[in-house]
Amino acid sequence: MMDNMRAFLALDVKDSRAIRLIEDVQKKLIQTGADLKLVEINNLHFTLKFFGEINDALAMKIKSSLENLKFKPLRVIYKGMGVFPSPQRISVIWVGVDRSCIEDLLKVANGVEERLKGITSIDERGFQPHLTISRVKSGRNKDKLLALIKEYENQDFGEEMITSMKLKKSDLTPKGPIYSDVYTFPFEMG
């Protein structure tokens, strides 16, 4: 297998309409002249849990702990836009989910956290369902950026059924991270 890898557990965005709508808004973000690093459209995902650097043995433990975890496919409605940590000091721009989806997403995140107790550290911040669509590198044109985000704060970006979660590894390159699937955990159909 591999040596150490930077790993996380994710739910991928696959719906072409949602991806297109998010890509359109990314283009508008760039037009504000803000200092941004967009997330590549094929890298859009919810991070259920970030592990950081892990070795093969830990990857195998994570895999075996999650293999028989059963979830139904999730209907996710992508909705709204916001920032972390605050409008005064933006570091991340995200697309959120409709309130009706939050409980199901939390059920998956909490189920994962429960299974991995004692194997990996617990994320103190808890799971906040969001898709990072851009990182903000400086305060340049922040007012224009915030005005655009406000315009999209209740925007509908489409929906899809998510049918699996994935353990992914992230290889950091000068052009940005390259993600690859290590394991796929399919959800129960029917």
C-alpha cells in the first residue's frame, strides 16, 4: 500500500446541475477582484472528518471500523452561501445545505465519529455541513465579495442523492490539492 497520507472522509458532489451552478457563482466571485483561490470543481465535497497525516495501519483501522456502518442514501439540497470564520475576517466561502438535510448529514457524521472513537481524535468543532468553494487570501475587494455573497445567501444550487462516503487522500501540490479515493463505503440501497 502507501506510506503516510493526508486523509479525510468525504461525501462527493456529483450532480452536474449543482456543479454547473456552483461553477457559475465561482466565476462571479472572481469578477469581484477579490484575492481568491477557488476550489476545483471536481474537488467539491463535504468533509465528514479530517484525519491529517495517517499511516497504512490507521487507514486499515478506519476502513474496518466504517465498513459495516449502514446509512440510507442522502437527499442533499445545496442552498445558500456564507463565510468562515466571519464577515470581518473571511478565510473560506462556502455553499450550504437546506435545513431539511442537516439532520441526515449530522446522523452520518455522528455515526462516523461514534465508530472512530478511540481510533482517531474527536473534532471539537463538530460537523458543519458546507462545501468549500473558495479560500480567501487577503482582504482585497472584501466589500464587493460580501455584497455578492449576500446576494446568494438563500440561493438554490440544486440537489442530489449521495450514495456513498469515501476515504480520500490529499496530495498537496503547488497548483492545489489532488484528491484520490482510497476506499468507498456504499450506502444501503432500497
